[in-house]
Amino acid sequence: MPEFTAQCPSCGFSFSTDESSVGITTTCASCSKDFVVQLGEETASQNFSSPSRPDQILVTSGDLRASYDVVGMVCFTVGTRGEMRSTFESLKVGMAHKLSTAKSKGQLSKVTSVGQFIGGLGIGSAGDIALAGQYAGASFNSRDLELAFHIAVNQLQLRASYLNANAVIAFRYDIDFDSNANVVNFMATAFGTAVRST
């Protein structure tokens, strides 16, 4: 997947993103001004795929009513485990811009949780029912899960566009967690079938 450095024209703040961001209005994380992500002169000369908007490709967990040809399977894994963390950190900056813009336009809820609550229900030694809970906001940022989901869907759309597909059906999203020394890591895999309607 080709990546490039996008730059805010107002303040010069730069971040790493991919071709799916081109043409999308985003909000600068530094100066809060809106701008359209564009390829720089030296990036524009590189060979990028179709100029169409991959983010407009339909992704559904169901099927299509229209007839279609199966093009292939598309899959993407993202997370904070091991070597995946650097890729996730790179992609989440661009996705955070997209989501903040969508939230400011009322296209997404502005509510964001900042942690997780781990709870349990059990029976104590005296036969009493007990509820135990622990807020773990310091060890885990649930906003990362929201970003990971949107990154994964975006990457499926991008991969489908490489196959000249116009939809992804039978979408599935699987996420696994593990913890080590009070740090919770996750690995999420999104997959589906890329199709072209006939």
C-alpha cells in the first residue's frame, strides 16, 4: 500500500497517510483548520492506482440483491501486538483526522470513551453474590478500537479498489485481546469477499 506524507497548507503539520485519503477534507491536529488531503509534487509523480474514491466502496456483512461476479477475498489485520503497533500508530493519525471531521459534521457520534471497565459477578465464600469491577483507563484506550475498526474497513475498501471491485460482501471483523503487565494489546482482522456488480 503506497504511503506518503500529507501536509497542512496552513501550518505545515505533516502526517503519514495512504492514497485513500487523497481528496478527503480533514482537520489539522496542530492548527485545527480544515484542508483537503492532496499529493505533494514529488508524491504525485509516483504510480498510484485508480483515482476513484475507495472510501465509497460498499462494505456489508450481508449480500447484494444485484447480480455480481466474485473478484477475490480481501483481508487486513491491524493491532498493537508486536510489530503491528508501528503500522497502527502510523495509520491511526490519518484516520483520527477523518473521524474528527466526520464527527464535527455530525456524521458520527461525538461521544468517545477513554478506557474500559472490567467487571465480574460471583458468589463469595459466605454464599453472597458479589460484584467486582475495575476501571482500567490507564492501561487501555478504547478509542484505539474505534480507530482500528475504521482503519480495517478503509483498508478493505482500498484492497477492493485494487481489484476493480465495487463492493465487499460477507464482511467479518474479529478482535482478540491479551494483557501483559497491565497493558492490554489487541489484534483485529477484517475480511470479506470483493465483488463487481454486473
